[in-house]
Amino acid sequence: MWLLSLLVPFFRLYFCGIRVLLYQMFNRSFTLPVLPEQNGKVAIVTGGTRGMGFETARHLASLGMHVIIAGIEQQEGIMAVQKIHQEHTKGKVEFVYLDLTSLKSVWQFAQMFKDQGLSLHVLVNNGTMLVPQRQTEDGFEFHFGLNYLGHFLLTNLLLDILKKSGGPGCCSRIVNMSSATHYAGVLDMNDLQKRICYSSHGAYAQSKLALVLFTYYLQDQLTAGGYSVTTNAVDPGMVDTALYDNLWSLAQALKKPVAKLLFRTPAEGASTAIYAAVASEMEGVGGCYLYNGQKTQSSPVSYDSNVQAQLWKKSCALVGLEKV
């Protein structure tokens, strides 16, 4: 029984990966349309020092946005900023330290941003994949803490600014980077930290499912309140980035030749997130799961309003938002 509980999420996740690769084999990557200039607008991109996060930050800056790259790698962040500036981009780019595995760091980042008095028009939440079993400094399972809880807290702490920055015909936008692996995700409300039987594959898939549930529940709240803020979940597909460095050893060996043929480039993987963040076609559109530039059905459980509400309540308690 114990072995089965480990193998099931493993095979479910890799089955999802195979389906995505087959799709990418026969379908071209989404091509961005002409995007409107974003002069004077402000964006925060977490995990923006490399891979898809970097490509997202770079593209938003090219449209004239003031982009804040938030992450933990100081030197890598400085190099990312320099590289974007060397391209003579129209916008301003800066790196600010943020450790999403630390609730204290998230609170500090949010307060620092508020103290600057800036508006916030776009928040792009990126994550990580398949790290070995470990906990965050607050005792959360690492995938759940980084991919989901850190971004859950960050988004909620910045929500008032997003609400004030948006307006009729010019909504602020939240983009949550999910994954096709969320289809393999299973949420056990009594064991969100995966302490009973740990599987990195199951933990990763759960964190991505949690992001989709969060996206839908938050959008319902925003719509009910009449706020000019939209939130969407994005699936970038299989992308050739460092996110796959912790794959199962055999899969890692197979990944290299397959990646060259079938994986998307980081720029291609970032295209749907960029589209969700600034495209005119997405103005006022929220509560969607986007894949390859198209609205797509997410997993059946992600639409369960009871599960959404339960997860929201538990998440608030875990990050200490009851009094906010």
C-alpha cells in the first residue's frame, strides 16, 4: 500500500508529461499578437532571474513597464537586470530580494513595496519543480510552501494595491503559473504537507492544483466585489528550463535529447503568461486556465467551489491572514 501511494503520483505526473509532449509534437507554439504599450505601468515577476520568469520580465520591460524581478539569487538578479537594460528596453527593471519559502520575507517584501507608493498593474507568480523532500523555514512542504503558499500570501498582501491600480477598461492582472501536472494533483485537506506518505511528484502536482483552485476562488471574490482585477492560471507546457533538473534519473537522461525536439524554449513557454498579463484580448477576462494561448478546461476538481473555499480557509490560517 505504501509503495502504491508513491508510484501512483509518479506515473500520473509522467503520463501528463507524455500527453503534453504529444500535443507539442503536432502543434506549433503560441505566437504572441501585437501587444499594447505599457508605459508607466508596474509589474512584479517572481522567479524572474532565469527561464520563463526572465523572458516574461524582459518582454514586459520591452513594452515600457517598470518591472520588479523578485527572487532569492542576488547576483543572478543583478545580471538579469543588466542583460535586459543592455537590450535598450523602454522600461525600467530592478531586482528586489524575496524568499517565497519564508513568510517573514514575503511580509517584508510586500511592506517595502507599499512604502514605495507605486501602483501595481501586473503580478506574475512563478514557481519551482520536483525538489528533494524538505521543508520551508516555516515548516511547510517545500513545493506547497514555495509554489502555492508563498504566492497566496504575496497576492493577498498586494491585493489592495492591485485593486486601487485597476479601473474600468484597464484591469490589474494576476497571472499564476500552473502546469499540466495539476491534472494529476490530489488535495488531502488533512495532509496538505504530505507528511503521511511523501512523493515529490505528488507534492509538486498538488501545489499546481492548489494554484488553479486559488485562481478561481479569488476571481469569484473579485467579481463579487466589483473590483477591476482579473486573475488567470497559465500552463506553459513542457519547457526546456532548469525546472527539470530534479527529474527522476532515467527521465533526466531521456530529457536531454527529447527536449531539443519537443520542448518549448523559455521564450515560447512564457508567451501565454505574457499574453495573460497585457494582451488587449484578455482585458476584463478572469478565472481562466490558459494553455498555448487558448482557454482550456482544467481538472474537474479545480471547479469544485467547496474545495476552493476549504483550501482558501486553510491557507489563510497557515500564513496568518485571519487578522488581515
